Amino acid sequence: MAIERLAHSRTAPARQVERARIIWHASRGEDVARIAAQLGLAAHTVRVWIHRFQVAGLDGLADRGRTGRPPTYAPEQVATVIATALTDPKTLDLPFASWTLDRLAAYLNEQEGIAIKRSRIDEILLAEGLRWRRHETWFGERVDPAFAEKRGESRRSTPRRPKAA
């Protein structure tokens, strides 16, 4: 019997196992008060699950969908965040070569009118499968083309090793 297997399962979700135990005890002729006492539940809860099983069978023991909190940002806003993050800042006439979360949040707030925190931007990009660079890379071309001129000559900070004899 499927109910008995589910009631004694160690791998099924705990809620379904508990609900199957209610039905299994009820199928053995136990009354609601006794089932509730054995399983440490309220009698009302036991009645609810017995009724749902009678109406929908084994499928009635599964969780129903829940509404939850509505999304904070509309799908169009999320799409704008993703599209902006994938756009080269230079094409938007911005004075930097790559996005940071702070720059992206400021741009979205000022130019797109989307007030969004950097942590939420990171969550959206990760959910989309995009990995965010934590730090700007200094390999390759620098953000400031005149950096070498401004920096001046390099100095040797490490003394040379003496040659072996």
C-alpha cells in the first residue's frame, strides 16, 4: 500500500510523511483524537488532511502552491538591470570601462529611475547565471589611458640578491 510506504519513508519530505501517517492511522480505524495525540498534532489538522485525502487521494497530501510576497521589481525592471550590466559603459558615454555594483546601482537610479540596492543587483545577476566580478581587473589596458604618465617611473622596491660565488 502506497500510504503505508510513504508513512514509513525516510527519504520522502517530512510533511508528506506526517500526512501519510495521519491517513495510515485513520485507515486502521483510529479516531481523530487518538491520531492527534499520537502524532502531536491538533485534531483540526488531522481532520483537514483526512478530508483532503478523501477528496483528492494521494495527490491531496502534497503541498499546494502559495502566493507569497509579490515581486518587488517588475520583469521589465529586472530586464533593464540585466541589459545594463551586459552593456559596455563606454557605449553609454560613461567615464569608466567596467561596471561595479555601486556604479550600476547609481546609474540605474539616476538614468533609469530604478532605485535598487547593490545586493539585489547581485542576486538578479546570479539568478540569471551571470557571475559578478568582485574587483576590477588591472590586467590589460587600464581604465585611465594616461595612467603611466601620471604614475611616473617605476622604482625598484626590492633590492637585488647578491650573486652566488
